[in-house]
Amino acid sequence: MQIQAVSIEDYISKIPEERQEIFRKIFDTINDNLPEGFRENISYGMVGWGVPLETYPAGYHCTPGSPLPFMGLASQKNFIAFYHMGMYANPELLNWFVEEFPKHSKRKLDMGKSCVRFKKMDDIPLELLAEMSKKMTVQDWIECYESNFKK
């Protein structure tokens, strides 16, 4: 479910009212903990963070001329989705997250390849998301991306 929005504030205003406060908390947690150099944006119908073209002019190979995506946050029909491309590309980071999750949440981890789904708004592990957000710098992500996707 993509939400057509022109800004992050516009996106948040269009999600269900009962999710807006927790969505903003997740957004702020990620934003406050990301290493310098990532830039927030609206892309693929969600809130995202990526490497701007000024830093990585090659951009994203799937959408030439667009910033290199890194993380995303979306309000879906039945859950909030947290996307982290670093987990998809780096098995060590994925393993760290999977091992840490039960220490921060009483719920079972609901996860796809790069997507963590939060169905219960009262049990979103903000501290874990803060730590996860700190794990990769822009340079780490570019190197990981180039070694995994640009072959």
C-alpha cells in the first residue's frame, strides 16, 4: 500500500490517526541515530533514507538517476514496516538483529528479506531500532551495495 505524499509530514498526516504518534516516534528514533550523510526522503510510496546523488553519483542501479536507498518506513494496511537494505545485504547485520530482537520485544519476529513488520503498536522496540540505525555509515553502505548488487 503506497501513500502518495510530497513530504514526510504529508505522509504522516495520511496514515491512520491511531498510528501517527508511534510512526513519528519510529521516524525520529531512526533519524536521530543514523550516521551523518544519509538523507530522508519520500520514495517508493514510503518514508525513506538514502545516499544522495551528491555523495554517490552512480545512484541506484534499479532506478538510474535516483539516490541509493538504504532504509524505509511505511504504514501498511495491517502493520508498520521497517525496511533495512543493510540487513538484506549483510548476513552479519541480519544475524545481529535476529539475535537481539527477543531481548527487546515479547513478540515473535515477523520478518521478510529486508522488512520487519510490526503489527502491535504497543511493542515496537525503539531502542533496538536506534541501535540498528547506527550500525552502518554511508561509506559502509556504499561498499556493501557495490559488492553485493553492482556486479
